[in-house]
Amino acid sequence: MSNNDTTIIFNGQPLSPGMGEGKVFVYRDIMKRFDEFYDIDETKVEQEVSALDRAFTRISNDLEQLQKRVKNEINSDLAGIFHAHQMMIQDPSLKKEVENKIREELVSAGSAVKSVFRHWERRFSSMNTEVGKQKGDDMIDLARRLILALAGVHGHALEDIPRGSVLVANRLLPSDTVFLERNAAAAAILEFGGKGSHAALFAREIGLPCVAGIKELMSNISEKSSVIVDANQGEVIINPTPEQEKAFRVKQDHNTSITAQARKYAHESAITKGGQQITVLANVGDKEDTQLAIENGADGIGLYRLEQIYLSRQTPPTKVELIQEITDTLKPAKGLPVYIRLLDVGADKPLPFLDMPRESNPSLGQRGVRFLLEHPDLLQMQLNALLEISSIHDVHILVPMITLPSDMLAVRKFLEEAVSNANVTNIPKLGAMIETPAAALTSKCIMEHSDFLSFGTNDLTQYLFSADRENPEVDDYFDDTNTAIFRLISMVHADTPDASLSVCGELAGRSEEVSKLVKSGITSLSVVPPSIPIIKEAIRKVKI
Ligand code: PEP
Ligand code: MG
């Protein structure tokens, strides 16, 4: 461990934006800390098995409560995680495996839980996919709960985190983050955590600045340290010098004043110096996002990803449930244009309730529209639901992962058929997501079947640079601000001069790139709700 006041600078991966400072609160892993792992003699077997039974029942009940709490207080998407955990813990074969271990190897219930759950964690993690890693985390999370229950420990260390402290942990699991109240911690820094992890999702949800990927963090920090975290840049300074603290606060004040200034004019249109109006829309996942987007002056909703409704379920939603979830999410945006994307599963987002084909390279496999066209019932149901919603909202439909003009033509035919069977007056506009280089290079033909085009620059970058968007090792290649991207956008604009072109990938939210985007022919940007005022300000500075 470092000297208590040595200054150390770390650069990690920003998981959730913002800046925060405070005293360190180290959260250590129960799996390494408890004395619950020991051998037993035969006379103790039944006692340990009964304790195990009680622990499984208690955790199942706790998860039920947690689900309700998260659903009411945070959102139903996240509640789905705990529902999935409850399904796992209720799987009788898992409990049987632990029980057999106690009986056959004569070990305590805690030891048996640790060993069985670790085994499953390793199996899932070795799949080397984002979903495998997620499932591995789920297993560890459940093991920790069971071990705490067996030890008779109630409550959670993070419930009492001193206000304003910086949380330091190896990694955060869903059951940790759910105990972190909004504004309880000033920031979080982790040894492990991917951009798509549950921890990242929760951190963004509760507005907690978070940086991950800092190896050896736990051995370089002590409870007495103070720390400053710039999660916009991924920079963490342990025991900063007075100069570093001063510079941090100047930056923090600057950011606060820029945001405050931008918010003043957030509800006014974003017009460039040359008089061109650019629409600024929001990317949303739930009703709170939509609410914040409207408060921040969004001109509409530019990307609502339907997979958020599907991924946390054990069974597919019915049409009624789908309509209910979508209308609930979009309620605050009534009267404004909304762009809803058809289910984009496959690659790192397999459907939990469908036995999806095993693919050696899933990002290049059956994802997005390819998957939808293989499962026409799934596609038809979504289109029927969106047609019904079009009686209350100004619906636009986005089709993910278009590569060929025939992809778009096929979806167009499905939509026409759905329209002919329904009683609708407002037929939604249909747009292609430009996320593959082939789609960009043949946009003119794709436009023959589309009403508008929207660039998914996250995937477009991944495919253009052959750099996996989930893999930090190839981050240098994954550059969505590279000239190649702007060149491609300008080419699409030149080939389809009358098309309405938008960007809904992360690139849209980079204020320093706004001018180039507008000059490349983009007329609409869709960004996360907190960025709307800043992006509108950036548009107002564009000179063409
Ligand atoms: C994109 O690829 O840029 C996009 C908006 O879609 P997603 O990030 O959901 O793949
Ligand atoms: Mg995409």
C-alpha cells in the first residue's frame, strides 16, 4: 500500500460522466473477507443444509422486495436484473449442487456456496462475451448475498457510506449499487467495469461520476486518502497537491457555469450563425430520461431503443405490454416527434428467452434487421404496436443495422402490410440506421425505400475501423471523430441531398464536433438528456 499522502495519478475508462471529490471509502469483497469457509464433520451436515435452505429462501424474498423497490424508485429496466437473479436462485438444480457439495465434501454451507458459484462464474466469464461476463457477475453477486445471509449479516455496507465520499471498489455489482442513494457518494472508482456493465448503467442512472479500469487501485489506496475524480476525462488523483485541487475546482466551476449558462437558453431553438435550424433530440431509455430531456429543452426523442424492454425479461412482452411500456416512457414527450428503434438484438445483446444461434463472430452475424427478418412474428408485433402508438405520438420508426437496400425494402413491405390491416390515419415514417460502411456507400438506393436516414456512429465506427466497440484494447482504433467518419457522412449527403440526415450515436454529443457534423450535412442530433443544452449552445456557434 502507498504512503498515506503520496500523490498518485491514474487514468482509467470513464463509465459515467461528471466530477467529484472526497475522502476514500474502500468497499472490500465479502468473498475474500469472511470466515465462513471451513470443513465440518458428518454430524453437522443436516444443520448446514437447513441453514442453506433458509439462506436461499431469505435471498429469494429479499430479491422480490428489491425488485419492487427498484421498480418504484429507479426504473423497471433495472428491476429486471433482480427478477433475473430471483429466477436463478429459484433454480432447484443450483441449490441441489450446493447441497451435494456439503454432503459429499463435508464443508460448511458458506464454503459450498463459494465453490459452486465460483465454478459457474468462471464458466460464464470464460465465454469471453459481454453477456457471459454479466452472468458471471450475477453469480458472484448471488454468492455474496447467500454468504452474508449464512453469516447472519443484515443490511449493506453501502447503505451507510459517509456522504460525499469517493467509493473505491474492485468492482460493483447490481446488489451494491442499488444501495447507493442518489447523491450519497461524490464519485466512484473501480478496478474493473465495462462501459456496458450493470455498474455503468446504475452509475449513469443515479448521476454518479465513475471511472473504471484502474488496475492495482485497491493496493494503492488507504481509507485516509483524499481523491479527486474527473470522470469526463477518466482522470483520478489520489492525495492531490493543493495546485491540482485548485485546478480541479476551476475546471469544475467552469463546467458548472457552462451548464448553467446553456440551460438558460435550452428551450430556445438551436440556430447556427448562418440561420440554419438544427433539431436537437434525446436518446432515452425510460420515462425519467424523457422527463429530463423535456426539461432540458429537447425538440423530441431521437432514439428510443426497444431492446431495453426485451433484454431484462424472461418471456417476450405481449403487444399490450409493449404498448404500455413505450407509451409510459414517451408520455412526457407528447406532441413532439419520437423516433423508436425496432429491436436491435444479436452480437452483445442476445435475447434471454430465445435460444439464439451460436455464432463465431456475432457482431458480424445475425443482428438488428437481419434477426428481425428471420423472426417475422417479432417484427410484425412491434410494427403493429407502433402503429397503435402513432394515434397518440408523432412516431418515426428506425430500422437497425441496415446493410443492403433489400433489408429496407423488406421492412417497408412488412410495414405496408401492417398498415393495410390496421385502421390508422398517421402512417409512421420509416428510416434506415446507417451503421455499416456498405449502407453509407449505397445510401442512394437505401433512400429509395426510406423516409429519412440516421447515422448510428457507434457501430459505424466499429465496422469502419474493424475495432470492437466493447474492447478497450483497440480503443485507439475506435475513433468516431476520425476524418473517415466525416468523409462518409459527407458522401451520404452528396448522394442523397434531399434526405433528412441525423446522428444518434455518441458522436452527436461531442460538442467540439458539432460544427463539422453540421458542415457535413447533418440536420438533426440526438444526444443523452443532460447534454442537450450544451449541444444547442455549440450549434449556435456554428458559422457556415
Ligand atoms: C449506434 O450504433 O451508434 C447506435 C446509436 O446504436 P447502438 O449504440 O444502440 O448500437
Ligand atoms: Mg448501433
